[in-house]
Amino acid sequence: MLESPIDRTIETFTGALARATRNDSPWRHWLLRDALPGDVIDRILALPYRAPVKARFDGRRETNNSTRVFFDRDAQAHHPVCAELASVFRDPRTVAAIEATCGVDLSAARGRIEYTQDVDGFWLEPHTDIAVKLFTMLIYLSDDPALADAGTDIYDATGKVHLGATPYGRGLGLIFLPAGDTWHGFERRPIRGVRRSLIVNYVSPEWRATAELI
């Protein structure tokens, strides 16, 4: 019996999760490799969403809420890869693997997937993520060597000391459980190309923007 695309992506992701490198300093996080099948990444990159042209860069993503791209019900209805990834991150096998690896209870959580395309001028101020986010994962999609320095910046537990950036590359990723010390962002620096990523969150029932959810 042929393996379904959803089953194959679940197998790839949960395998990457099992092999993830855990780091406890400056706060607990995991680094992923080969987080998604290559053809799934190709299909994401082929989606008809253009990188922003007139975005405002003030260190916060929510400033450009009107142009953000989520794999919501509408995206799932129009683009099969969006529907497949939504199914992957709703699947009990995926949720159970995340819970076991990261020690987080997602029994009441819902998923949210954002597709980001950051261009030169973009930056993010250090922040920890809001309390209703129970789980945060970034999966990087671009394979352009010019973007090798485009990983997420990590700060110490005070948010005052910049410690460096995570590796950026196709299929690489970062996971953490938002808490008071999980300071991260994106320092002002040139972006040589388009920094494409998926941001996957599981959020608590208090999340208000339910139209964004998968």
C-alpha cells in the first residue's frame, strides 16, 4: 500500500524531531534538520504569495497583519500543500511526538501555521512570545547560501545580551516553549534575498484570532 503524502510528511517531521539537538542554554530549545520532505518545501515555495513590497519594518510582525499569510481554512481550500500541512500538524501522531520530545501538554491546543517572506529592512525586536503560545517552531525554507546568516537571533535570559543566530538553511528549524526567558528576534542586518520560513505554533483556547488557525 502506498504511503500517503500526509503520512510521509508526518514520518519525516517526527523523525527529525526524534533526532533534534536539545540545548538548555541560554534557555531550552531544539534545533532540527530535514524537518520536511524536499518536495513539500518545493510546493510551499511555489505558492502564489509574493514577498511584501510595501511592508513597514518597526520590529514587530503584527504591524503588517493585513498582509500576513496563514495556512487558514481559505488557504487550505485553494492550495493542497496548505491543507496537507494543516493535517500533519493536527494529526495526533505529530502532536504526541511533540509532547513527548518537548514535555508540553497540547491536549487543548490548536495549531497555527504562518508562511513568512522577510526581505531586506526586516527586523524583529527581542521578545519572548505571548503566553497563549504554548509551542513555537520555525522551519526555514530557502537554500540560498547568501541567507546563511539569516537564522533567528537568540538572547540571554534577560533579553539584553545577543548570543548569536541559529543556523539558517533549507529544512533546518528551531523549537522552543515560550516562557519568560525565551528571548529571540532578528537583529538589523542585510537580508540578501527572501528569508522564507514557516512559523508553527500551538496556542491555548484563549487565542482570539481563531480565523488564523488550522
